[in-house]
Amino acid sequence: MSGCFVVGTDTDAGKTIVTAGLLRWLRGHGVDAAPMKPVQTGATRTETGWRAPDLDTLLAGTDLAPDAETYARMAPCCYEPACSPHLAAREAERPVDLAVITRALTALRGQYGTMVCEAAGGVLVPLDGERFMTDLVAATGLPALLVARAGLGTLNHTLLTLEALRARRIPVAATILTETVPADADAAAIQRDNAATLNALAPTPVFGPIPHMETPDAAAVAAALDTQPGLMDRLAATGVIDSGAPR
């Protein structure tokens, strides 16, 4: 079954909006892609169940309208505190349950062709005193898709994250750079060099950057992804989408 696990170099690298844009882009190309937010902090408990803000953002960029049961599978581990998963789970006295998450993912795979999961924070964010986000990614068996900042500091952050994934034998489909702040001429030059340097040093292709947006918009990100030559072919080659999927 195809899919990917979108991870980031840190909390505000643009992971959620890139995931939303990726979903919209894939669905626009005929790929039956659906989102999953396995661990959501900052969630809201309602009379009908949990509401996961990141999942709502992902769904808003698509034509999907899951029923309550499917929605619960898409966000199987929710916590009210808006903090790191390990702290939220500790305060709730309810640990992150990888078995619950993988069962939910298996059920969703029976409904959709391609699952696009979004991580919480960076890849070494702890789930508890022993497990990290990488353990969750590995449990799903999905390749990672890394979202990283385009600007100053990304070389170290991106290469460290890729090394952490490599050490845990998690395959990486691609790295997508995002312009998280407006870039002047000097910053733009640094971004271009960062992209070239990462393409030379990183073990996986680098795409982007996705341009800065004052108001993040899934449709605009999808349009930006459509301008990235080779991205769809790379996703097919790494199992993110089926090799026979429409292009």
C-alpha cells in the first residue's frame, strides 16, 4: 500500500501546510490520497469525539468528508495540552499507543489508496521516556518525506534529520524546502545555495522551495508542487504513490 509519513526538521518548518498541499496536489492528479494525524496535541474534546486541528487543516484542502468513525481513525491519539507528545501523554496519563495507531492505519488503507501521515514536531521528539517519533514512523512502514526550512541554518538541521532517519533505516522519499519567512535578495541567495548544497550532500533529492505565504493555503502549495520537475516520478519510484497512478 502506498503512502508517506511527512516529518519536519522542527515544529515550524511548514509541515502541516505542505502536507495539506501535497494531499490536494495528489488528489488533483487522480491519486486517492487521504490524511492521518497519528498523534495530535492541542486537540479539543467534544460531545461527538476529538477534534484535531491539524487534521482539520489537512481535510479542508481536499474534497474529503469522513464520517465520525473514519475521522477518529485519522486522528487516533489526541491530547488536549498543546505541547510535546511525551508531556501531553504524561499529563493525560495515557501513553501514545502504537498498536492503536497501526490498527487505525490498516483500516484506513482499506478505504483509501494512499495514506499521507503527518508527524508531530521533529523526528526525535519523544513519545515517552523510551520512544521517539521515529519509532512511530518505523511502525507504519511508510517512507518519510522531509519538510525543511529553506533559509539559514537548514543545512545542519536537514542533514542531522536525514542522518537520524538513516540510522533507523527509515527510507526518505524526498526533502521539500519551504520559505517560512519572506526572503530579501541576500536571503534568497542563501536559499539557492542551501538547495544546491543539500542536493549535493543529501542522500535524497531536494525540491522547492515552496514560496512564503502570508496566509498559508493548500491550493497555492499544490500549485507550487506542480512546478517541481521530477517530484511525481520520485514519489512513484519510492512507493509514496502507486507506480501506475495518473501523473
